[in-house]
Amino acid sequence: MIVAIAPGIVIKCEPFYCQTDMIAIHHTTTDGRQFITIYGEVDPHSITVKVGDTVNQGDLLAKSGVLMKAGNIPLSVVNGHNVSMLHFEAYSGAAGFNATSKLNGSVLPAPFHRRADLMDSLTILQEGYHATFLDALPLPPVGDRIPIAQLHASSAGKSFIQTWEGVKYDHTKQNTFYYDDNKGYCTVGWGHLIDKKSCTTLGFTPLVSKISLAEAQAYFEQDVLVHEAYVKETISVPLYQYEFDALLSLAFNVGHISKIAPKFCSKLNAQDYIGAPVEFLDMENATRRQSEHNLFCNNIYDASH
């Protein structure tokens, strides 16, 4: 995703290089400084703005494009591989802010020649990054995230959780045993807690007493509803399905996430979709947390361990 580094007005949207486009914006910072930025090598079909539009700092402009030669053949850039990237140029405005002015390209004295007021972009990029992602309020949800009230565990999410929770079958695979979990609590099926007492205390014999697989599945579905409620009581922002499934897995393992992971919940409710999942990695049960982090961030339902 490519976002505007400062407020401004779009002055150009035009073809750029190897079937990618460019967006040029006349930026004016809140303290009055002006400059022009070219956001180049963007996907032509992803551009969200047009000439004359006003943009705010952090507004989505486009996605990075793929360089293609004639015949839609990918351009070899590095070690035989095509590279998708942002081509970024900044101009001080010393040569003017005329929207029809040529900033670069072969129409100038030589191919790829830049206008004389080309700036070193590093400083403005560092300032824009800091202001957009560190100082500013979090960006609004990107994409088609779903209001959390409408979300429920997906089939893939349930399978992910069941793989992590595990189940102790008898030899027929049609029944599951009672067992004491790592806290000594009586459990059956996919992590269904019977009571915060040992199985023996409750009259069950661990790995002997059992229930049918159908009963275990019914317990699991009940637990899904309980833990969905935990997540929805705590998180108020829209989520992708896979983000919700990752949170549900977390809740299944640790309980009410507002009590166990308040920092994570606070960041996520502030729409910090990038910073919040980092908190997974600071919680107990590191291997499972890494898997849930990968699901939340990358939509990868991999519970192998």
C-alpha cells in the first residue's frame, strides 16, 4: 500500500515506466512548506485518486506495480527476478508548481533526466514516515474488514484451534478420554474444562473414562460460542476473518483476553493493526503465539507443532 506522506493536491496521474503509472502531488505541510512528490511504479488499476483531488496525510493512493515489458513479459530487475517497489522523487518547488511542468522523462534533455530542483528524498521520507505512522492517529481500517458483531469462527479457524488444543482418542477414534490438563484440571475433548479439580476428584479415571466424539464436538461448539463472546466483549474494531480466528484461538488458550492481554486489546481497539499483533510474541506459550501471530498477520492457518 502506498500512502500520502503529507497533505496536498494531486497534479498528475499518468503512465510512468514499463506499464506502471505515477502520481504527482503538490504537498503543503501544516507548517507551510511546499514540495512536489512523484509516487512512481504504481499499479495503474489500483490508483484511488485523480488530478485535482485533495489528499490528507496517510491517505491511500495506490499499490506498487509490477514492471512489464512489451507482451506482458516481467522485466528482470535483480538477479533475474522482477521487483515490485515504489519509485519516489521529491522536488523543492524552486522551479515552480505549474501542474503542466515536466518533472522527469525523455522529453527533457536526456532520458530519465530530472528537473533541476530534485531533492534528496531521504529526509522528507523519514519525516513523512514518522508523522504518518508514529505521531499521527492510527489509520482507519484498510480493505474490507468486517464489523466484529458479524463475525463467527470459520471452519478453518475451528480446525486451527482443534489442532492446537488436541484431543485424546481411544483406539476406535470414536471416543475421547478425560484427562488432567497441565494445571491439573479435569478436561475432555478439545480442551473442554469440566472443573478446576482433578478428574479423580470428580470421579473420572484419566485416560480411561471417556465420552463419544459427538459429545466432544458438542462441547467444542459450546466453547466456541463462549470464547467468541470473550473476544466481542473486548474488541470493538472491524477485523478480517483470519484476524478474528487468531483472536479466538488466543482466547481458547488463555481465557478472557481483556485480562490476559490488555496491551494487545488496547492497541487493536486503537486500530493499530500492525503494532497490536506484535504483542502475541510477548505472551506465554510462545510456539502457539507465533502461529496465531502468523495467522493474524498473514492469513496462514498453520497449526503444525
